[in-house]
Amino acid sequence: MIEKTYLPADIEGRIARAWEEVGAFKAGRPERRDAEPFTIVIPPPNVTGSLHMGHALNNTLQDVLCRFERMRGRDVLWQPGTDHAGIATQMVVERQLMERKLPGRRDMGRAKFVERVWEWKAESGGTIVNQLKRLGASCDWSRERFTMDEGLSKAVLKVFVELYNAGLIYKDKRLVNWDPKLLTAISDLEVQQVEVKSSLWHLRYPLEGVEFNPENPATFIVVATTRPETMLGDTAVAVNPDDERYKHVVGKHVILPLVGRKIPIVADAYSDPEKGSGAVKITPAHDFNDFEVGKRHSLAQISVLDQEARLSLSGNEDYLRNLPEGSLMFAEELDGMDRFAARKLIVSRLEEFGFLDKIEPNTHMVPHGDRSGVVIEPYLTDQWYVDAKTLAEPAIAAVRNGETSFVPKNWEKTYFEWMENIQPWCISRQLWWGHQIPAWYGPDGKVFVAESEEEAVGHALGYYVEKEIITPEQGDEMARDPAKREGFITRDEDVLDTWFSSALWPFSTLGWPADDIDVNRYYPTNVLVTGFDIIFFWVARMMMMGLHFKKEVPFRDVYIHRLVRDEKGAKMSKSKGNVIDPLGVIDQYGADALRFALARAAAQGHDIKLSPQLVETNRNFATKLWNAARFAEMNGCARIDGFDPAQAKDPLNRWIAHEAALTTREVTEAIETYRFNDAAAAIYRFVWNVYCDWYLELAKPVMMGADSPAKNETQASVAWARDEILKLLHPFMPFLTEELWAVTEKREGLLTLAEWPLRKQVNAAAMAETINAAMAGDPLAMTVMPTHAPFEEQFSDPAAEAEIGWLVDLVTAVRSVRSEMNIPPATLVPLVLAGTSGDSQARAGRWIDVVKRLARVSDVSFANVAPGGSVQLLVRGEVAAIPLKGVIDLAAEKTRLDKELARADGDIKRVDAKLGNADFMARAPEDVVDEQREKRDEAIGRRDKILEALERLKGVG
């Protein structure tokens, strides 16, 4: 018995437990061992994370694919897991220690701190997994992995060692994004660009050999900077080689203000003659672009900041080298000062000595650490790197030749642009939580890379014995007694970037390198569903690692979804206060309503505008289906074994089967091509419009009438169509459909494991075996090949569609005219079918009572031509006319429509003015421009309808 009210909170937990109890989502179920596998690896959320709308969208789309393919009979593996999130997790635990007034990380030491993090992970690290289950994610939770579990750690060690031995991992001194609060290098993804109102300082650099005069521009070159504190590390001034103003000074020198160091003037295309003075200061140790200029001109790299972004000058050999004696006092004054305090003092001194030309207000983007919130410094330091350029080559080729495809395809351009200009990948982080780099250093700094300390010791002993630094006897003694080699080698303290372990995710989660059984079955995966912001950080790196270690792409397709924004199109952020909490939405409307809202809005290449009203609309949709199922139940509609809708006698029942078949094909093809919004729209239309509004409405008289074969057939047909709806809708709204599946009939098994409405595809292995037998000379082989008629062909019924489709179109057209012409609902109008065929006249006779009731017409008549003063409608090529003279005030109606037309034209004109304004298009955010385009499309749609109504009025006059 179906409850009166649909209450998601009452069913979702119970249904989730039912799925789990039978292992519905486990890969490798016995009945599917011979089925074709379908694999997706989840983008592993941070173990510290909580569900946000990006997760909700990403996992809804993955779940749609997995449930769809599971119902199609495939052996589905949706591999779940979480990422250890080095920085985030370390910060969470350190904050917890501080709040509980316990010893800090450095006080307790590395081993104790890491132990503490594991304790936190055991207590609190599963939050987001439980939240994904609330969303309905049908992962194989029995296979959940963690990027630092034992198996994945072994994979990381093996990959690092092999890449190092192949020369693809190395140590180098380069610039990195440095977080002076967390004291670690961070990735570009962890850098947030923040608009800051600051200044642009224009400085005078005196030319060598010329007496400096602040009033004489011929004695200096002006350069501009947003970071005066870094000027102490300048090693050149660059000018464009084509800039006529500076050709006479290229190769000469300037004297670095306050420092007194002589630095060269170099010609480099990096300098833009159109910007500022056309001359730029070059600080290779503190700017990424300057670093490259410095390499081109073999410039010195002088770092003037320490790890905490304080001035580091005293004892800094690079800075003090060749420094005039008079500058030492200034260096001592600044040494140890915070960068921003030093900035003020440096600017003050520059002004004091006449080196400050001018200061301009300057609003610009400044990089901040997304975790620490402090300004990030480009910092010159020794780090471990991957030779990404070499690894990128096969990954580029794989996309070019179609082994992996991006959907939408335009993201391939983004992928190529980054991969073809890829830089070395910095993989070391100055943290304690993470995969510690498997590198050990000998007494002389010699590095030994190995998968274990024991192996590293063996390499080191062999090396130092061969070099005669220790004797063979000492080597043997140290090999036998660990105490004898205490301190002989020390391990690198850094850990690996979290993206390094997640780059192995598609095969390390399947047991590689310990066991290849699951790798052989489920790798490569079928599709990766992810956001555009990690194409570089994750997608590209999985491609590199998969091709290098498995010699095969990690996924066939990469579906890229866009952002979930607020209802106005603004990006969600805590500072704006417009963040929508998916768990709060689930509490209020249910998981299904949220999922269906996201899927309906997930058009390829477009951001999603989400509002509570949108979710509520889809909750109303769920309620509509619930009530339709209750209506069917109250009217005795039940499934009959062996019932075949294709053999139904009533055209109405054959019509619903016909429409169900068309919808099934439409939904199937849309999901197969990742057009989630089209699939959801097709189901929505079928459920709301076709099944509820038309089929049940038209079937009411029969179902509520006396018992008869026609009633029995209709009851069975209503139940059959309901079941097809539940199957089609299940990937999108799993809780609602699973509950209705259980309460509407006595069934064996769960809906989530039921068969998709389309007939199962022929098993590929069985097909191949049959063909091979035929080719081997077995003439009967092909006669036993398993085939099925396509679902839509089986239930295709053009005659039923012509009958019921004509009725639907006629009533819809009349209703549309009533709405356009502002005819009150209580006013009945006559309907004249003009010059219609005998078939249409016969249909009208069969359905006249329905037409009169649903279209609000007083009578239906026939004529050779449409009567004067009537609005003429074209219904399937034939004329239907509604006489309106005397029914409405035609003049007043025309006046009303003219006003509506003027309003629509005005709206279009205002939007066109904005879109035609070059300044607006250059400055406005993408979401604002999209919003204006949507307004224009909506206004054009209104205008077209008004023009159509006005045209109809002309015919009436």
C-alpha cells in the first residue's frame, strides 16, 4: 500500500540499507562474471572534506552512468576512495592540537604527529563517504581505498623508484609557489588569485658611469614594480630589443639603488615597450617570468627572503658577493624584517635618496594560499621534479589519435595547450603527512633512491665500499648489525605532492602492482567524470602515468562538467554568503530532488544555476509520480505476467507503449553520449506530460467504469507503463523509484538490479564465438545467434500514435490559443474542423466528449472551410478553427498584445545595447554575459509568441 504522502526522509536511509545488505553495487557479482565490465574511478574527495555542490553534481552524473550500465547487465565497478590531502589534513590536526592545548607538531615530533593524524583519520575521516551514501552514490563501498593505504603506498614507492631510475625524476633548484605560513611548496591549484588594491612604484636605476641626477632622465632608467622588497635581488634590467629608446644602453649597466651592485641591461622580448617605461627589473629568484629571463641571459639568482618571507641578507653569500662596503649597514638594518614592513622602509629610503620616481594606485591580482590565506612567494629552493615534458608526449598522442576523447570536445584544446607547454612538475612538499620521499642521503650527500630503507642501505654500502670510503669488512658489519649503521644514511624529510599518488588512482586502486587480476579486468576505465579545473592537475597526470606504467590510456572518455553557481549565476563562495549546502537541500527536499535538478541542468559546456526553487520543482515532480502511482493503485492497476502492450486492443494503451519506446530510446542515447540534461528532460516530459497529464487523464473513464476486458487491459497497461517509468527514472532518482518498485507490486529483487527497458545487447563474447564457428564451417552457427528486436521497434505503433497524437495536438493547440487570446477558463468556445479527412472526423467522433472537456469547447462541428472571424490552427496538416467574434473584445486584445510586443522589443534592445558594448563585454564576468544572453533569448521567445497571436487576430478581423 502506497503511503498518502511522499516523505524522502522516511525512505532514503531504509533503501540505502537494503542496497547494502544484498551487495547490490559490488563488482564481480556471480551472475555478471561473464558480463562486459564498466568501470569508473571516483575523483577521490579530500579525507577532510564535506559534501559541496560540486561533489553533488560530479557524483550524481557518475551514479547515473553506473546505475544505467548496471541495469543494462554490465559488471559495473564504481571505485570509491578518498585522498589523504596533505596540507588540509595536517592543518586540521594541528588546529585540533591547539584547541585541545596539546603539544604542537614540532614538540611531539614526526612519528608521534603522523600517528596522531592516523587516529584523526580513523575517528573523523569517513564523513564525506557517508555523505556520498546519502546522495545515493552506488559505489562498490567494499573496495574503498585511501591514497595512503598500504597497497597504494607500495604503488607510489614503485613508481617513484622506477621513474627516478629512468631519469624522469630528479632534484633541481627552481622557483616554486611557496607558502610562508605553512612553510611548504604548493601547487598552482592551491594558489588563489585575489584582487588587491595596492601601488605601482616607479624607481630610478642610475646608469653606470653617469652622475645620477633625479632631475635628469638621461642619468637613469625608470622601472616599475609591485614588490619593492624584491628589488634587492635584482640582477638585470631588461628592455625590448626593438625598442629604439634603449638600443644605445643595451650591454651597459645600471647601479642597483640602495644596494650599489652593478647589474647589466639586457635585451629580451619579455619586456613590453607598450607598458610603463618599457624597461623591467629582473629578479630571477623571486619571479617566475624573471627566472626564465635569467636562464636565457645566465644571470645570477639572488634570493633575499627566507622561508617565512623575512628579509635574509646578513650571512647571505649570494647577496653579499661583490657588494660595496657602504651597503652592509643597510643590509643589517633590513635583515630579519617581515617583507611588508621591509617594503615600507625600502620605499622610504628610495624616496630619501631620490630613487623614487612616482607611486601610482594599482589594483592587481595577488596569489594567496587557499589554505593559509597569506600572500604566496615565488621561492628558489631545491625540490624534486618529474620530467613532465617527456611523459606528456604519449599522453598528447593518445588524445590526438582518439584513444581518449574529451566531452565536450573543446576541452581537448585546453588539454593540448597545457600539455604542449608543460613545465617540470614539482612533486615534493615540506610536510609530515603524506608519502615520504623514498630517498636517503649518505655522509657526503650522495642520494640513494629505493623502495625500502634496507634496500637503500644496501645500495649505499655497495657504493661506499666501491669508492673505498669504507672497507668491505666495515660494509659487512654494517649490513649485519643495524646498530652499526645508525645515522649512516638519512631519509629525505619531504613528502610527495598528493597529486602524485592520485595520478596512479585508475590502476593502483585495482591492486597494482601486487595483483593484476582486477587491473586486467577493469582497466582501462570507461569514463572519467570530473571538473574542468583539474584537467591539468589530475586528468593529464593520470594519462601520463597510465600510459607509462600500463601502456594504455586510463580512460576512454573524459566527461568535463562545469560549475554549480547560485541562481543569479554567481560563483558560490563563503564570503558572498551564497553557498548552497547539498545536505541541507537533501534534508529539506530529498536526495532525488537535488539529483534530478542537477541532472536536468547539466547541459554540456554550461554552468548550472541552482536555486531552492529549482530543487522544489523537482520535488514536486517526485510528488506527481508518487500520486500517479497511488492513483493507479486505487484504481486496481497491477502488473499481469505475460502482458504485452504491443498486443493491446485499445489505441490508448498501444499509444503509451509507443511513447514509452520512443522515450526509452531517447533516454538511452542521451546517457550514452553524456547528454544528461536531455535524458532527464525526456523522462520529465514522458512522466509529467505523457503519462500523468494525458494517459491517465484519458484512461480515467475506462478505469472508473464497469468491469470489462477493456478495463482489465487498461489497468495492466497503466501498471506496465509505471514500471517502465521507474526503470528509466531510477538512475536519476534512485530512492523514490526503488520505494515505488517495492510497494506497488510483489516482486523478487531490487529495481537497481532490474533490466533496463531496452533489450540486452548481444554478449560480445557469445557473438564472437558464434561468428568464429560459422567461419570454421558450421552452417547452423548463425541460426542460433542470440538476437532481440529493438524495444522501440517492438512497440512502435504508428496507427495508435496517429489517433492519440492527433487528440493531444488538437487539445494542446486550442488551449494555447485560449491562453494567447486571454479567453477566461469559464468561457466555452466552439470548435470547427475545416476540410478535415474522414479519419480525423472519425477520431473527433470517438473523442468528442474528451475534446469538449479538456479543451473547454462548447461543441465540435465540421465544415468545408473555416468560418469568418475565426482563429485558424494547423493540427497535423489540417485546419481547426475557433470563431472568436463576440467571444472576446478584438480591439482591446490587439491593444494588449501591442503593449506586450513593445515591452519585449524594449527588453531585447536593452540587452543588445549591453552585448554590443565592447567595454561591457571586456569587463563583465562570463556568468553575467550568459545571463544577459538568456534574457535576450527569453524576450525573443515572448516576442515570437506575441507576433503569432497578432497574426491570428488579423485572420479574425
